[in-house]
Amino acid sequence: MSPGAVGGFRHNGAMSETPQSLADLSIDDFIAYMPQGMGRLNEKMGIELVEISAERLVGTMPVDGNTQPFGLLHGGASVVLAETLGSVGSAIHAYPTKVAVGVDINATHHRSATSGIVTGVATAVHLGRSSTSYEVVLTDERGKRVCTSRITCALVEMPQR
């Protein structure tokens, strides 16, 4: 979360009060609170948040448009979805005094996906004072595991503007 996000959020063009907790926001209000919404990359990739909290997040992404030259879901696209979910959860946990910055991510690709939607479920492994870690499992529409990822974020003091 950018320091520019502090001080209020826009929803339907109107500025609202700074929330006490990001966990209290609806997904639409959470996205509106972020200085650049979902971010250009997430928008280009079609990533949608379905459920958000510090403990568990769910998001989806279409395979179409996110493939490598052989028509398979690009491994980097899987990592983007995993990083998005882990970073959102970390930001919710860190708010209001800290921001989350990714420091490590890894991924094991188990099987390919060639069509449909993949769903990522991020589960908190560690929610600490200075770091967070999430396990993120991506599955295809049949419920088959496509990728397992782990992301760690450092929680740093909110920069002053």
C-alpha cells in the first residue's frame, strides 16, 4: 500500500474517512482505497479478488490472455496471482501503521492449465510484527492443483509524506 493511500479513500468519486481497519472494508472499498486500484498489471491479467482478510484470501484469474507460447498458463502469471493475494493479506495485517513489501516468493508448478479460470487461495502461515508469510494454492476449474507458492512480506513503518 502506498503512503498516498493514507487519509481517505475514493468510492464512487467521493472521498471517505480513513478506515480503522482494512479488514472492515468490502472488496470494492478496499480496491477504491488503494492509490491505483488493483494496479495495472492485475487489471491486464484479469485478476479478481473474491475474499479478503489477513488470514485468508481468494482470487481468480483467467487462463486466456495469460499463456506462454505453447498455450499453457504462464508460470509467471501464477506467481503474479500468488503475489497479489499474499501482498493484499499482508497489507490488511500491517495497516494502519505499517506497509507490506514483498521480500521472497517461490512457486512449484504442478500441472498445466490451458483454459478456464484458476483460483488462488492464500492462507496465512505467519502474521507477525515485522513479517508475514502465506501459502498460496492455485487450482484449475476441476479443483486440480496447478501451482503452490509461498510469499513472505516484510512489514515496514509507514513512510511519512
